[in-house]
Amino acid sequence: MSNPAVSVSLAVACALMAGLAHAHDGAHTGGIQTQPSSAVKAPYDIVHSKITTEGNVAVFHMHVAGKAGALKPAKTGQLAGSAVFSYVWPTTIDPSAVGFEAKSGILAFAVTSHPDFDDTPLFPAPLGAWHSHWVVLSPDEACGKGALKVVDIPPGNKPKLPKTWPGLPILIDSPGWVPQFKGGTLEVRVPFDDIGVVNAANFDGVTAALKLNASVHSPLLCVVDVFKVASGDLSLPGKVNQ
């Protein structure tokens, strides 16, 4: 004869497991789904990227084949030529939505690590720690054929900038939103004054390395190695909340 208490316990356990499986599946549904690639290092091998909104908060989500954030650039001991590793969500959101000049380039949200310099003066963190940025990107052949850079601020120019601009001569913001890593998943929650601009946006997912120009002048920060693009062609096919 079966024990009723054991049967109930088994039923509860099965229900919990089913609920957890459903929650896990839901976390990685929608957005841009990508097949893993043996040619990409697992911590940067994007398999899923999406942006959703909850009230006035945008949730930037990326899942990779390995452990997210496990691989960081090596320290060089100098600013010039140093590397930046990044998880990036390029978007169709106008840069003015976060405090830059309107139509100044491609607005992207990025989570980065770089052990050779500090660009978060308002939110101090150990060098090399993962942290978040808004950046404005544009093509520049000086970075390589078809390559992107973070838009430079020419000497003497005073463009519109976010209040948390870190003082570098490029269109970058250091707002202090803390990235959360768990296994293969990276998420960042970012509040917006006007969440409507996010809800209407398209996006992509990218993992890449950037490098500071060896002579530390324009272009200051170039994308030098794209590890993976979720869409395969940077067409920004992702739709927020889908």
C-alpha cells in the first residue's frame, strides 16, 4: 500500500520542478534566439538576447553558452592600447532619450570590463569589475573597414551630455546600473523617464572587444574584435517585449 504522505510530497516536488522549468523556459523565450558556435569562446557565445520592460524599468537580458562574465581582458598596466570586453545591446532608441545630442549615432547599452582605467568616477568600483554604460556608436574607417567606434568629442566641442558622463572625450555615460550575472545569464535593470521610447525600439545583441587607441586620440575607442552578433548581421531585428 502506498504512503499518502509520500505521494503528496512527490506531487508537490513534481509541481515545483515543473514550475521552475516553466520559469526557466520563460526567461529565455522571445527576443533573438541564436545557435551556439564552437568558433566563439563560450562566455561570449550568445544564444539568447532580449529587452523587456516592467513599469518604467527596461530589463536587458543576455544568455551565453558558457558562464557569463567569466572571461576578462588581461591587464596591461597602461591606458594606451588597453582592451575592453563587452556585452552590448545596440538599439534604435534615439541618444537624446538618455541625455546625449539627438541623432548623434547608434545608442547602445553595454556591460564592460577593463582592468587598466576607471570610467565610473561617480560610482567607484574595483578596476576590472563589470559595470554598465550607455555609448553612442558610429562607423569609422580609422578603426578598420566597416568597424564602429564610440563617437569622439572633438576638442572645443560641448555637446549635450548625460549628468553621469565620466569626463572622457567620447559619447559615453556611466549611470551606475549594476549588472547581475548568474550562470550563463546576464541581466541589468535600467529605469527610464519615458519607457515608451524603449517599448517602441528594436535591438540586437553583440559581444565584442574594444581597444583604446595606442596614441590616445580620435578615434579614442574602437570596436576591434566582434565575438558574436545575435542576428548575424547587426540588423537589429529584436523587438522589445516580443
